[in-house]
Amino acid sequence: MASPRTAHLASKHDDVYVVIAPPRTASTAFARVLWNNPRIGYYAHEPFEAAHFDGHDASHAWESVENAVDLSAVTGPKAGNALLIKEIAFQAGDRIGELLDVGTAVPIFLIRDPRLSISSRREVKRRSGEPLEFPLEETGWLALERQIAHCRTHGIDYVLVDAYDFRSRPQSVMTQVSSRLGLDFDTSQLSWEPRPDLALSNHRTSGVDHFFTRVLSSRGIEPPVESAPEVDEFPVEGGLRGHVEWALEYYRDLRQDPKLILPKG
């Protein structure tokens, strides 16, 4: 039996799609491609962010979902009212069950070489004037492992997308992703007008948000040109180097998961 929340969202939206990722895995760019699908009319950006960082309970997150961005004001008229929820793995944490419960299609998990995703998070914090150190949980990889294990344990189908594949071959990857979601795809969905004025975060509500400046100012998918740092370039203090080493091994295991979408042709 559907939960009251699931039933409520089903009464408002034809479909609900869920994307989950560690931070700095091109998840907002991935979401922007899906924004352009005419059937997706609403977008809830990381609703559990403020709940995680500001101590709100889960009801705050679901209120954020209720107030999802009307994408017709961003991309133009829509032919459907489906809802896209994009969440960061560690922010959802152990509430993964209730998040997946509202989805009407297979959930998408995004991954990226953790040497790149973690070093990128450190760089954004440097640009923001914040300390580079943060709890290891906030790399997102520990939560991601638990969440994928949850799917495997409970027989929940899922899809994996590597940010490198997505950015290298967006047409091939998004054609396959859209098919798994029951959506049509055309190449026009791979480009957009810059919208640096959009405020997405419900936690960082003032000043320049360095986490999204680049993607909101972009016009489409940017191919990957960055090189991954060596593991020994990460500090030993706080266990970060060992954590990156573990996450890299887990990432390589996920690259062998048959649920990973690989570019074709």
C-alpha cells in the first residue's frame, strides 16, 4: 500500500523521478537535461539539504518538494507535470527508503571518480572561504554504498550513470536514461539558456553559491578534461586519504555493475 505522502504526490504529478548522487558528480547538469524534457514540469532540488545542515526534521524536506520549481518559468511551456527530485546521497542519508518510495520509475544513481568528486568539493569550499576539512560522510560515498545496498537487499531496480560517460557521450547516455524512465529524448534537451539568477539551495540562501555558479551559467554539457589527482595528494589527517582509497575501490566495483549505463556506438 502506498504511503500517504506517495499517494499525495501521485495525485499532483503524473510521475516522480528520483536522482541521487554524491556531491560534485555533475548531478545538477544531469538534472538540467531532464528539465528540458517536456513531460517534466517540476523540479525539487536537494530537498533534504537544509534538513541535514540546519537541523530541520524531514517535514521540512517534504515541504520543499511541495514547493518544487515550476520549470515552465525556466524552460517554457510544458506538456506534462512530472516531478524530478534530485538529492545528494549524504543529505538523504538513511531516509533513502521514503525517498525511493515516492518514485514512479527506476531511481538513478550518479557516480564519478571519487578523486575528482572529493577534490572538487574541497576546491569549492576553498573558493567559498570555508575550511577544506569536512566530515567524511559529506563526500557522499559512505551513504551511497548504504543506499545501493538498500536497493540490492530489497530487490529495488536502479540505474547507475558515471559522470564521465554522461559528459563524454551525453546523447547516447541520456537516450538510454530517458528510455529507462519512460521518457522521449531528443538532442535539443542537451542545451539551454544560462540562468545564473536561479537560487537552488534551501541552505545557502545569500551571497554567491559556488556550488552551482558554473552549471547555472552554462549552455550545455561540458566534456570532461580534468585529470584525477593521485590518492597520495590527499591529506592523511582526518582519514581522508584512506577514505579516498576506499571510495576509489568501491567506484571501480560500481563500474562493473551491470546496471551501469555505458555509451553505445
